[in-house]
Amino acid sequence: MTQIIDGKKLAQQVRDNVRQNIKENELSLGLAVILIGEDPASTLYVKLKRKAAEKAGINFHLYKLPVNITEQEVLDAIKFLNQDEQVTGILVQLPLPKHLDQNKIIQTINPQKDVDGFHPDNINNFLSGQTNFIPGLARGIELLIKEVTPDLTDKKLCILANSDTFTETLEKYFTNQGCLTTHCHLNEPDWIEKTKQADILIVAVGKPLLIKADNIKKGAIVIDVGTNRLTDHTIVGDVDYDDVIDQCTAITPVPGGVGPMTIAMLLDNCVKLAQK
């Protein structure tokens, strides 16, 4: 019987540990989130982050900016938060409106307050082994996988994703865990051949219900990072859950899988930044 990996339950355990850590060490943490525009998915995600942060004992500061804001105004807001001693962590909710340069905006965040771990300095330090600060998404995915198989040694792991930064970070992290890692993009003609060989498949392409049963290896563990809203407002992943359920050993549902863990690890990183 296929195991449904319960991201909500695991995330609750992480949040409980964060709350206990904050209380025992009498930490005063402030998380500033910049939300630009009215994207429904982003608005919902920020709402969930706020709820989780406040329950954990983290002061949450929302900076909601209009969709037509200039890039310089966004940069000025980040520079202000970099100097604010009450703010220990900064997050810019993605995706951004198309007229804004995402890389430039992320690079403006003080690396010491970059809770997502997306700043180039933090990514480079992680890839070169100069820091133990792990991007929250990578750590969250690891914990989800280890609910099924604690030992990742020699497991064939494939990452199907659009983002090179996301791919590179995960490849480095899971190679260090002993996995035999590879990656692929949808524009590669042989991507299905790669996904079908994977013991563990991680999918993050933003294409609803893309992955079918005949795209994966029998008995694979499937981690669905995608979150897509259909025209009827149903939330689905990049994996066709109903189609693959009998083909895989374990799978993360959408919603209720990677999403809650991403938020929980964000809070965990808030604590880690404050204790560095």
C-alpha cells in the first residue's frame, strides 16, 4: 500500500521544536515579509506563514506593496529592513511582478537575515561547504523522504525542475546524503527516461498534473513540490496523484505535503539565523 507522506504532521513537530527553542532561550525574533501585488496564491501563502510564525512566538511584520511599485522602492524597503534591529529575518514572497528584477532584489537582502537562503552568498557558501545553514526547502524535502527511507545511501535521486539554483542546491545537498543524484529539464528530449530510473523523484516545474504513472519507476518515492491552481480553483501538484498512486511506494500530497514543511523550515531558519 502506498504511503502518503504527511507533511502537516511532520511540520507540526518542527514548529513545536521551534516554539520550545524560542521559549527556552528567550529569543526575540522578527520576521519581515514583503508581499508585492495581489496574487492569490502568494497572499494565501503569506497568510499561512504569518499564522505559523505567530504561533511559534515569532513577531511577524508584513510589508504589502502595490503591484506597480518601482524596483528602487522595493530595494529601499529591503535596505530599511536590513538596518532594523527588530527584524532578524527577511523574506520576499515569490514570484514577483515581471517588471522587477528578482535576482537584484534578493541580492539586496542582508545575507545574515536571508531566511530562505536564496542570497548568492548563502548559496555559494552552502555549495562550497563553508556553512551549515541549509536552505529550508532542501532540509524539508530531506525530512519528508526520511519518513519513508532513513538511509539514502546509493539511492538514485532525480530532480525535475525549472530553476537551476533550486536544482544545484538540492543536488549538492542530497549528494552529501549519499544519493546518486541527477537532474533534468522539460526541454530535454530524454527527461522521461531519467525520471523513470529514479528511486526518488523530486518534481518542481509548475505544470499541473504533468507526471503520470508511466513517467516514474515502480516503487519510487515521489516528492511533489508543485502547487497549481486550476480554473475551478482546485489546488493540485505537478504530479497526477490519482494516476501515480499505485505506481509509487510513497508520495507527498498537494496540498499537505511539501508546503507545510517549507513554512516550518522557514521558522527553523529564523531561529538558526538568530543563534549564529
